[in-house]
Amino acid sequence: MSYKISVEKAPKSHVSEIDFKNLPFGKYFSDHMFVADYYDGDWHDCRIVPFGDFSLHPATSAIHYGQALFEGMKAERDEDGNPIVFRPLKNWNRLNISATRLAMPTLPEELFMNALDKLLTLDRAWIPNEPLSSLYIRPFMFATEKYVGIRVAEHYRFCIFTCPVGAYYTKPVKVYISEKYVRAAPGGVGFAKAAGNYGAAMMPMQEAQKLGYDQLLWLDGIHHRYFQEIGTMNIFFVIDGVLVTPGLDQGTILDGVTRDSMIRLAEDEGYIVQERDISVDEVINAYHEGKLEDMFGCGTAAVISHIGAFHYKGEDYELPPVETREMSNKLKKRFMDIKSGKAEDVFGWIHTVPVGVYANQ
């Protein structure tokens, strides 16, 4: 089915009001957003409208029962100034995996990509040119059923908005290994970008921050021994020259786009990569043996966030200076160069927005 997307332009752009040299993360929003509503078994009223508030019924089921999900992506400009997006089809596929797990409707590829292209064409002036800055893209979906009762909703809304952002973390983070709380367990929704996953992490994160740490390192929900994720990112270790990250086979860890990209880049660079269980004991033993060379989180917002120190059972473990971490710095540079169009895209990861197709719409 072909989906027609109508466009209502904002009467005035606010882009001139933004200081692109000083961009906090997630505070400023572009002029337009894409919206579509699902009912009678399909998506309807697909439209780009001026960015603004939604009007919601008090019984909107997502508020009560949590049928809500989101994705995160980024757009930049290539050397010719064209809008480019990093691996959008991977995000589209993961959105549909999350939707299926939450009994929500899926998005056709054509609708997702056309909406993305049209929105970025219309708001291309919002894509920053400053180093380490980009246009953050937030697709999300939630149930809009006006009904109080636990059942699978029949009405949903899908939306994409964008916001210009700077760097998420500006320095290495200190993290706290949580023995009390868990992020996900087998059979749950840990692999999905479900909104509830992040709500449940707020209080544990707040506790860690009160102790002077930036984020939590989550352990598995059964043994409380094996690493899962760091905060809202995937976790990597470099031990004796080998890149190690927890595997996805338990369904408790998000299949991160940046995670997958780092693995493929590392293999392409000739590094040994292992996707497997990795325990706290193994990491601390490697630390004492002088073999723990690096720990870092990765995700769309931060790309790579180096861990400066981690805490476990009353003790802090300081890691080597970031500038000495050869592998992660090399991978981050190549990733950033590909993502910004400065390096050859041998993987076919970059989607160039066809500006000419939508420029007059």
C-alpha cells in the first residue's frame, strides 16, 4: 500500500533562535514533526505538521498500561551538505521487533523511510555543522485507546520529531555496579526499546548519582554475576587485546545499532571480538593482572562513552587514561568519520536523504 504524506509547514521557523555552538542534549526541537494514526488495521492521516503538543484523553491506554516504545537515530551533513542518516533501516527493523513484543502494530518500511526523508528535507536547516553535534531523531509509538481496562489497544499514534544536540557526555563516566537492581530478565522485554525499561531504571540511577556516580552497570537478573548493559547503553571491555561484549541470546540486552557497528568495525580492523557472558570476577581479575585495557559504553546518543572508573563492593577501580586506549579511540574515529560522510562507507550504512525529491513539498 502507498501512503500519502501531507505537509503543513510552520508559519515561521525558529532555527535562527538556536545557538548551534552551545547545544544541550534534548532541549531544543525542530520546526516540524511527522504523525500517523493507526486504526481499523492500518495507518491513516499520515502528515507532517508544525511541532506542538498532543491533546490526549485521560484514559489514553499508554499512560495506564505502558504500550509505548521509541527509537533513537541521528542525522548529519555530508561534505556536500546533504542530510545523511546512519543505518536507519536497522532502527526501523528494531522498532518493529519492539512493537511485536508489545503487541503493537508494525510500520511499513516505505512509510517509515518516506516520513523520515520528508521530515529531514523540510527541517534540514536544523542539522548542525558544529563538531560532535548532530540532529537527533526520535521515532516513537504509543497506544491511544480511550479505554480503562487491560487489553491490547486497537488505536495507536506514531510520531517522529527531531532536535539539534551536542555531545551527550563530555568526559569519562564513573559507574556503579548494581547488586540490588536488575534491568531485565529472560522472557521479559529487555531486548525491546520499551518505554517502561527506562522508567524502571530511573530510581536506581538516581541512587547511584547520589553516591557520586554517573551511571549503573547492570548485572544479569538470575546470578547477579554477568554484565548486561551500562545505563542505557551496551557495554564493551578490552581484555588483553580482545574486544568482549555480552551476547544477545538471553533476550535481555538491546541489539544496539552502535553495538553492531562497533563489532563489525573491530572485525574489519582485524581485532578479535567475542560476544559472550562476562562476569564481574573475570573483569576484576583482569584488572589486577593488568589486562583490563578499556571499558566503554556505546549507543546512539553518546556513540562511545569511556568509563573512567567503576565501583564494586565498596571499592573503586580506576581505568587507564582515555588517550592511551588505542582500540576504542580508533573505532570511535572511524565510526564518526563514516557516520559524517568523511570516510568511505564500505558497509553501505549511510542513507543520503533525496533532497531533490521532496524539496518543493
